[in-house]
Amino acid sequence: MKVYTTQPFQVIYSLFEHEYLGYLFESFVVQVNSKGQLTLQHQNISAKNADEFAARLDASDFKLITLIDQIQQDAVLKRFATKKMSPVDFFLKTYDAEKGDKTLQETINHYVQVRMGKILELLRDKMTFIMGKDGEPTWKQIHIAPERATVLFHFMRNDDNTHYFPTIKYAGQKLEFQYRNAALICHEPAWLMLNDVVYSFEKAVDGKKLQPFLNKKFIVVPRSVEENYYRKFVAPLLESFDVHAKGFEIKDEQYEPKPYLTFSEVTSSEAPVLKLAGSSEARAERGALSNSKILFDLSFMYGDHMVETQEAKRISVSMEKTKDSYIFHKLMRDVHHEKEFLKELNKRSLEVKNGQAVLEKSEAFAWLNNNLQDLEELGFTVRQSEKNRKNYFIGEISLDVGITEKNDWFDIYGTVRFGEFTVPFIKLKNHILTKNNEFLLPNGQVAIIPEEWFTQYIELFAFSEGEDELTLKKHHMALVNDLQNGNLATVTMTRKLEQLRGFDMIEDQPLPAGFMGELRPYQKAGYNWLHFVQNYKFGGCLADDMGLGKTVQTLAMLQHRKENGAETASLLVMPTSLVYNWLNEAQKFTPELRILNYTGTYREKNVELFNNYDIILTSYGIVRLDAALLKSYYFDYIILDESQAIKNPDSNTSRAVRSLKSRHRLILTGTPVENSTMDLWSQMSFINPGLLGNQHFFRNEFLKPIEKEKDEQKTKKLHALIKPFILRRHKSQVAKELPEKIEHTTFCKMTEEQEHAYEETKSYYRNKILTSLEENGPGNTQFMLLQGLTKLRQIANHPLMTDTGYEGESGKLKEVLRMTKNVVGKGHKVLIFSQFVKHLEIIRKSLDEREIAYTYLDGNTKDRQKQVERFQTDESIQVFLISLKAGGVGLNLTAADYVFILDPWWNPAVEAQAVDRAHRIGQRNTVFTYKFITKNTVEEKILALQNRKIQLVTDLISTDETIIKSLTKEDIDNLLS
């Protein structure tokens, strides 16, 4: 029957008994007549149609309706049936007397009972009825008792047995419920219906404790099972309910709680699921030191009885068996006092939940060392669990480290105190380097090395030498400074060494008499700095920008060595292409220097010859071939030009160079880092061996944290270590006399045929790469991404680069040729750079067709210097085509005042080097740089990412490879969109 919402109606709740699920409620709306009486017109109400009747429902009605929906048989079937079946089949099978699923029955029963308890609490002010047998929902009204009843459990111990029964009181009066047709309509907790009134209880009584007594006066417990029954049933009952006893004693006892903090070692899998302190990164770092954790358990001693904090009960009961009977000690816990102790732990950053806390081992012992004394003063007993496999030391730990300067090194001494034991600091070396935080004391106890020592002293141990005594080389001055500034060591050093703290104290050095020419102020400062590192017997890295005159500063220093008694020749190693440039510069500025050009197939392999010269010029290739011969000579200086050539420490070239012997070492480079932080390690280890530790240490402590985790602290630390040995000046800082450099970006529109080729390739790679990203992650996509980006860049230049059959034109080629013609027509000279030799070939062919003269240089060009000289001196040649890789270093092309960069890529430093071929000392004209970008292509996206994402070369990392690795899915999506 439909209930009309336009007329008065009432929501009511009706109790009925289900064959399997027990007592349940159903919700109804009932039409009300003009006298305000309920009629027989009613309909079921559920969450599906409740909104229709919202006008007469309150918030608790909506909660009730939702809960009641959840306990109906269809809802139970839907939740618990593993396959589709009818309600009849499901309940018959599940509740079969012999084959029924007892576990599932219990699960369903708990599910229903918990919801029935919530429903009954919400029904206190609602109209509630018992449903008639014909389904009439308003058959008989029942009421929820406004107050809660109490239960008293009685135990009467006789000579032969114990009688057990409950009594119930309501509003101070005994409630007679036995043999009165009472029913427990909910068990979790108990709700008792008696004479149309439903009673709840003050203490959440389990209905199973009352059920046997609805039709029974008492239960008899035989003497034979008495002790077990008292221990397992009576003792727990005493903790939660009121009990009256005859024949045995119940003693109420009160004590002041004494806190016990017990710690034990557990594996990660054994540890409770508790929130660990610190960030995920910090936890990962701590986890590297130990895969075990420390579990803290808080408990309280009351008299002779220990109570675990996680026990929620306020009363703890223990049973004592006497000669003739039993005594139950009913311990009243002082919860307020316990909470005060808990607050003290939380105040000290030990987050105890449910009586337990878990910390990483190193953090746990650091916490104990910092707080043990305070805790003991507060009354805590801190102890180890008997389960611990190791006996841990938990006393005071302290460390004193001293560093003293000697002739060419620092002596390091230190003492560690673990309570009564004193240990030399050097004994911790292997522990710190291997990140083993357990140190065995003479008495067999295990001390945990404080976690911060692994960070604070790992470089000290990694860089130091000696097994019995620790020494550091002088070039580790920055590390010594750090330790002193952080109050981690007491340092004693001479006033002379203090100069290393800043370059402003570098003494001015006179130029050698045989130096022909003048040094600009910043070049003179560089010359002074070369003397500074030489005087301290340090290796140096002169890393000035391209074009600032590293060659001339070095030649001045070598001339000074000649005039001040250098006993042997110096070796200058460089790419073959730069040999001629060094010869020219030396002839110009230091004509007195005797120079041997030790290159070519017919070089005389005789180191005795070297004694007749001041400088030996050679290439990296020759050093690699003649390493065995060259290492037999003790050079005055070994100088590496474009030292990034040894950036791979495992290459034969690097090994060969490092095997040579000399009094001093120097490297020259405009780009100390090209591909990876390891480039820096390789070069710095050449000039100052051991400065950055061994390769394995450097990879773990610097390369990974800096490149993968973007760890700023590690970056700063690395900067501090290398800073005294690198002199780097930018043109913008020092070469004020250089003319202006003006940069333009020229956007080129693709031709229709070019756009079609580009879109087709983009779609192919986009689908392929994004699918691979989803399935295999970024690590396995890098090669495919690089391949796809390269093809798209080539098509953005000219589709001919990827498709030899392409017959259309290129928008970029048109623009490059138009601007080249314009620049040449006005009498200017232009350098045209491309990363792709194929692209240069296309430009070359176009220039030939237009009869524009040019010089050309790529990696295969033999007469490199001849090409440079022709461009510099021949006025009829106004264009120089250069591959970026072959022409990025060592060229002086100041005749040009225009530079065209035809294809952008990640590393702006590479493009800057190309521009520096023209914008360098000797240039008198404004240099105009044009970067050609094809619109609506990956080139535009690269340009945007360059500006947003890439650090400049002044930072440690500025590389193509690392940028490709660090691209996110979103970045890749944008590049290919």
C-alpha cells in the first residue's frame, strides 16, 4: 500500500525474528488519520526511497534506515555470498546443522549484531513495534528503557561445587527476568526485552553471559574443573563487571604505578604496524645502516604485578590459589598517573601508541643516549628484553676529535667514550665506511654508533690514509674547515694555511722577464692563483669561460718556471686539433720557451730528448699509446688542456694520464662537467689524488645523491671540497672590454610537406613511447625517447635527413639561406653550427648552388688549422660551416661577428661554447647570435624545457644525458604533444 507524502505519515521501526539471522528491525512509513492515529496503510522505507519522505525524517532516521538496510537478508547475501545464488540456497547451505560453515556463521552473526547494537541506541526516541505474524509492522508497541540496567554476577563456592548466576537491577529495583519469556534481541552488547520494554546495560555485557539464565536459576561448576574455570572465566569477569563472591576472597588493591620501558630488537616483519618517525627519505637512509628495528614496550609495576599498557582495562586481576580456596587480587589501575608517564615519553619524541613504539635501531639508541638519565630521574626503569640476542650498551657516548697540521698533511687523532670504555677514533673507520653501526665493546656489549657520525665523519675516513694513524693531505683543507665550523673537531694550523680560506689573500707575483705581452687584470689574477696552488703543492683547475685566455695565463706561469730553475720539462696534453694553436700562442707570448711537438707517426720515442726542452706538446692519443715510455720521465708540470677528455675515469686515456709522474699538475677546461658528476671526480683525482675519495665512495656519497636525489646539501659539500682548487671566471664578470653579444631566436614555419612528415613521425613515436612508459617505466624508455626526439629534430631541420627520397622543401633551410645571403651581402662573416653533419651537407650543397664561398670543419677534417686561417684571413670567404662537436672547443674565429645555431639541444653550455668561438678576446665587433627554431615542433618544447628545467653550467650538472634521464612522463607528454 502506498503512503502519500501529501498527507500526514509517521516513520516507525518494527522488530521481527529471522530464521537464521535472529532478531532484526525493518523500517516503515505509516499513514496517519485525521485523529493522529496510525492506520493500516504502510510501506517499506529504505535508502532508495527515503528522500521522498525527508520532510518527516530527521538525521537519526536516515542513519537508522541505512543501518537497517545493511542487515536485511538480501544485503547479507550480497556481502557474504561468494557466487550468485538465491537467499534460500545461501542460508540453507551456510546454516546446515551438519555441513554448515561455522566460521561464516560467526562472521555474519558479528556483522549483524554490531549493527543491531547501533540501531537500538538510535531508537530511544522513536516509535518501535513488534511485527505481527501476518507482517503487520505495528502489531505491538515496545519501548526502549531510558536508563541503563546493571548486572551483578554471583559466585557461591560450596563444598562440592560453585553456583553461578546473575541478578539484574533497573532504577534501583531488582528485575525478575528468569522464566518470564524474556528475549535477548542483541548480544553484542546485550539488549534484553522483557514485558515490552527493551533494556540496555551500563557495562557492555556479552549477551552470551545472560542467555543461559533466561530459563535457568543457576549454573553449577563442578569442583573438578573449578581452578581452570576460575582462572579463565571468573578472573576476566572480575576485570569488567561487578561480582559478589561467597567461599573465596576478592581483594581490592591500589598501588602507585612504576613505569618500565623495555626494549627489544625485532626484524622489520616482526615489528608492529606503527608509524615510524621521520620522512620516507630519512627512514630509507637509516635503513641502510640496519634492517632491524627496536620495539619499546611500556608497562607498569603495581606492587608485584606487571600491567601491560596496551591492556585497555582499568582493572587488572590476578588469581592466587591458597591451601583451601582462592584469592583474587583486583588491581585498580591509576590511569591518570600512567598517562603522565606517557606524556613524558611523548614530550621526548617517543610516540607511544597502544603501549608500544618502534624506531630504527640507530635512532632508538640515539634516543636512549639522549634521554636515559632524564627517564631514570623520573622513575622509569629502562631495561632490555630477555629475548634480545645481543646485550646492548645504553650508557653515555661522547667523541673528541683533534686535527693538527704537519709539513704536508694533517694528523687526526680522536677518542670515543662508551661509558667506562675509551676507544681510539681510528677503530671506528671501517664501521663508518661500511655503515655498520654496531661496535663490540671489550665486555661483550654492543654499542650503537650515533647515526649522525656516519654523515659527519664519512668523508674524513674516506679521504684519510693510514691503518694505525690517520692522516689527511693538505688539499682536504675544506673538509677540515667544515669539521671545525661544525664543532666536530678541534683544529690547529699555521697562519700560512689560513690563506686557503679565501683567495683575497693571494700574493701578487711578478710576470717573468721573457713574457712578451700584457695580461689583463683578471688574467694576472689567474696567473697569481696558479702560483698560489703551486706554492702549496696543490693541483689546480683553471676553468675560465672559453675565450678568456687560459692558454696565455698558463704560458706565463711556464715561462716563470723556466726562469726560476725548473729542473725538468713540462708536459702539455691536449686534443690534436689544439697543438697548432699552442705553438702559435707560445711563439707569440713566450718565444724563449723551447717546445717539442711530440705528435705524429714519426715522433722520436726517446725521453732523453725531453731534457733539451721546456715544454713537450702532445695529444691524448699519444699519451695513451706511449704511456709506458712517458711515465719513466719525471715532469715539472703535467697540464691537460680541454681536460674533460679524461672525464671517464675507466678509459685507457684517463688511466694513462694518471700513471704519469710530475712535481705539479694543472688542468684547463671551460666545462669541468659534461655528462656526469663523475667527470669531476676523474679530473679532480688527477690534479689532487684522493681529494674526493675512491670511485666507489664518490659514486655512493656524491654522484647518486646529487644526480638522482637532487640533494642540495651534498652539492654544497662537493662545492666546498673542490672550491679551493678551481678558478672559474665568466666573461660577464671579467671581460668588460668585450663588445656586446646580442642573442635572437628566429622562428621558422614548416612547409606543408615538412609538416606532414613531422606529424606522421611524431604520432608513431608518441604512441610507442607512452605505451612503453606505462608498461616498462621510464628506465626502459630512454633509448626509444632519444631515438624519437632525434628523428623529430632532424625533420624539423630538413626531412631529407631521415628520408633520402623526400622531394619537398624545408622552412628552416629557406630562412637560414635568406639570412646567410643577407649577412654576406652586407660584408659580415658568419659561423654556422649544427649538431648534425647531414644538415651541414644539405647547407653546403645549397651554398654551392648559390656560389657562396665557405670553409668547412667536422670531425673528419684533416687540415683543421688551414680552414681556420682561410676564414680568418681571406675576405672572400664569409661563411664557416662547423659541426658543433668538432668546433666547440679550441678555435679562435674572431673574424666572424654573426653566429647561427641551427638546432637546439638540452645543454646550453655547448651552444655557449660555439658562440665563444667568435665572442672572445680579440673580437672588436658586436656579436649577433641567431638560434633557429622550427615552430610547432619539439625544438620549441626543448627551448621551453631549457629555460624551466636545466641548471646552468655553473652548477655541477648540466648534461644532455642526465636531462634525458630526469624527464617525467608529463615532460615527455609535452615534448611529443
